[in-house]
Amino acid sequence: MQLFEKIFQRNDKFFLLVYYLTLALSLNICTFGAYYFRNKTWSLPENYVEGSILITLIYLALSIVKSGKNNEDRFLQGTTQWFKAEFVFLIQTFLIAILISVIFKITDNYSRIWFFTSFAFSIVIFLFIKVIFDFIYISLIKSNTIQRNILLIGDTESCKNIIEKMPKTTSNSIIKCLIVVNSSNEDAKDFYGVPTFNLEDDFNYILNHHSIGQVWIISSIKTQTYIEQLIDKFLNFSIDCRLVLPESKFKFTEGMDTEAGFDFYNISFSPFYGTSFLIKNIIDKLLSIIFLIITFPIVLIFSIFILIEDGFPIFFKQKRTGWDGRSFNIYKLRSLNNENNDAKDQQVKAGDNRLLVIGKIIRRFSIDELPQFYNVLKGDMSIVGPRPHMTEHTKYYSSEVKNFMQRHKCLPGITGWAQVNGLRGPTEIKGTMDKRFQHDLYYIKNWNLMLDFYILIRTIFVVLFQKVD
């Protein structure tokens, strides 16, 4: 369920997009149903088809114009308030459609009964869809599929203020636990059943045990002295971190969000969410299926060579670090001999005596990476992203490289920005990992679908023409 978790991780915009597209489609169906109700046929004349499309486009246009917080409020508020807002919205849609027909003098092309029946059908169907989507939304939250459990950090008064004011209907309001700073034990007793912790407690345990998806640090007069320390601490985790700014000495102009009357500065936020990430995921799945089919003969041929030279196993499986620091098994064609298994965690270097004869060819053209398209199909990896490291190396570099865990804020990839910029292979030379980390961080902060496409094109040239040391 990681796909759904990440699509919804920042806000509800993707869910609302699906919701309003469903409403627009149902509105179109209602216009057909209204014509059938009067004429007992689903075969609409051309003018009615045009009118149906016009009404749907008007509704979509109004949804875009009134997008953002307005649409979110329309969906998340109670059924009565929603019905009033949607009723007005539909009236606007049909009035604009009628106005356009008057302006272009085509009112005789449409029956007034058709307009009113379409409107009535729409109200009923919209209410039915609202009930279904409410059920889906609540189910996604309860099942933790919309994974945005929040760790709140701040003084007593600020914490209580946010808990009370955050809308209880939004997935963002699931405040799972909190850390109270600069307050007495008596102050921290009553937090509406939300467990509290101290700054001295084990943050790693808190984040994992409560499945925390975001950390909100409240900036106030009482927490000013802790802010920089807390930010530095949480940048060592692959967690989304936000600064809540009711009172702050910090001045921010970019990365600002507003929610429930609070201003947020997004300190560390993964851009891999919503519609763009869904498109990336769909492309990954389609390309991985295509590549698995195309490269199957290559994998089969080299599997036979491995079998002849060194026997089983043909494939190599190893624990690697994935999104949010979660481990997964990566699959590769085996290029090392079966001896020296104790050194399996050591990086392969040029002239490594563990390499099979066929292994040198396999690694030269990155043929060993081909089985990783199966990892992409499973959802453990993406085609483009930071290369996943062995879990032992992640533990080591997380203490050696500042904020190293920030590179795990997306799916790891078969190829990446660092790899197409010459940073392939082992990282034993001092400073190599720092450079690779900076390139990975650049990719995460500047990610878009066109950047993925550019990296894919460059990867082809790197594999074919760049020598691996």
C-alpha cells in the first residue's frame, strides 16, 4: 500500500482530483439519463451531445477556478454544508449553460425539461457519490493508507491550540503523539488521549512505533531556543518536517503552506506525491514490464554462462535501504564467485578477484541490474532515483555524512542523477559519497517527470560509452 500512502502523503489534492473528475463524469451521464427519461432512448441527437459536453466542461472549469482550499472545504465539511455548497455550484453550472445557449441563440435546440431533469438527476447522483467517497476516505485513514500520522513538538499552550483547531475530518489531523518542550509535568497531563514524550526520549523508536509520516515543530516564544536544534535532529531522519509559524523570528518567503489558519514552512518535504508521482509510478510499471520482456533473452543467456562457470545461484539477493529507510531485497544477476561469502558486503572494485569471467562483461554493461526491473514492478524501486545502498553502508554513512537519510525521501532507482554524472561504482575514495549524496539531494529537490526522462536518455549513453573503473 506504499503507493497510496505516498500519493496522499502531503495533502488530499489527488483524492479531491479523482472525486471531482468522478462528479464531472457522473454529470455527463446524468444528462444522457435525463434524455432517456423523456425520450426512452440513449441515442442523443448531435445537439444534445454538444450540450452535454458543454455542461460537463463548465462544471470542470468552475472546479478549476474554485480549486484548492475551496474544493477541499466543500468535500471535507459535513453533508448538510456540502449539499448547500454543491447545490449552488450545480445551479451556477446550469445557469451558465443556459446563458451560453441564449447568447448563441440555440435555446430552441434543447428542451427545458431536459435541463431541469439533468439538474435533478445530478443532485441525487452527487449525493450518492459523496457518501461513497466519504466511506472510501474514512477507510483510507483508518487503514493508515493515507499515512500522515503527525508528531507534534512544541510548548503546552501551542500544542493544545493546534489539537483543538485542526479539523478532525482531515487526514492531516491525525496527531498520533507529541513532544512537549519547556513545560512542567502538570502542564502536559491532559492532551486529549494523545501520548506525550520528552526531548530526551528515543526519536527513532517514536517515529517507527507510531508510524509517523510528518513532524510539526511549533515555533513560539517558548520554543525559539530549541528550533534549530530540533531541525538539525530531524534532518537526520527521512521524515517530512514542517515548521508551524504562529510566532517566529524566522522570515520565510518560499515553501510556505497554510492550513486551518496556521502557516507552515516545509523544512524537508518529499516532492514525490500526488498526481505527478502517480504518473511516474504508472510509467515505471509499464516500462518495467516492457524491459523485462525485451531483456529476458539477455538475462537467460547470461544465466546459462553463470551456471556453466560457477553453478547456482544465478541471481544475487541483498538487503538494501529504500524509501523512508525501509529495507527491501534487491535482485541482481550474480557476477561474483561463490567463494569468499564473508566478503559479500564489500563493494566491488576494479580488478576484484571475486569477479567471474562472465561477471566482468555483466558489470561492464550493467547487465546485472536488469533483474531490478522486477523490484520496480513490485514497488520497491523506481527506474530513476538515488541508487539503494546496502543497509550496513546506510548505517555507516548516516553517521559520516550530515543529513544522509534525506536521500531516502523517494523510491531508490536503477539509475539516477549521480550515476549519469560519473558517480557510479564504489565509494571508498574520500569525498565520493559526499558528491553522490549532493547529486541525490539535487534530484530529490528538483524532481519532475522531464528530469526523469533526461536521466533515462543519458543513462543509455553512459552504459554504452562510459568506462566503469
